[in-house]
Amino acid sequence: MGDVVKSTAGKDVGTFYVVVDRCGRFLYLAGPKYGMKRLKRKNMKHVQKVNMHLDKLLFKEVDGVLKKLNERGRVA
């Protein structure tokens, strides 16, 4: 929970998400179109882990953080 991942398949390729939960082979993600209230379900095979982790304090501001990441198109 809290790991930042990047989509590698589907119509959202290149979009950054934050992992909120995991159930079997699926991840439940918060992202630009999917906030904390409506999570996106995505197969683990279709995301790439990014070297970034959000702690619990930043988790409240996940929408703003993801918006900035997706505008820049990179993590660094």
C-alpha cells in the first residue's frame, strides 16, 4: 500500500497510480480519474513499479501528487 506504479498496458498506458489494496492478482489503484472513493482494478502484470512510495501523511493528498506526476510524465 502506498507504492507508486505506472500502467504498461491498456488505454491508460503511462499513467501513474498509487496502490491502495491488493486482492489476488489484482491491484486496486487510486489515480487521476479514479480517486480514493472509486478505485481502479488492474492486473499486476499490467503495471510497473516505480521507485517511489507515499507515506500515510501524503496518502491524503494522493490526487494532487498523481496529477503532478502525470503532467510531468516522469518521476524524478
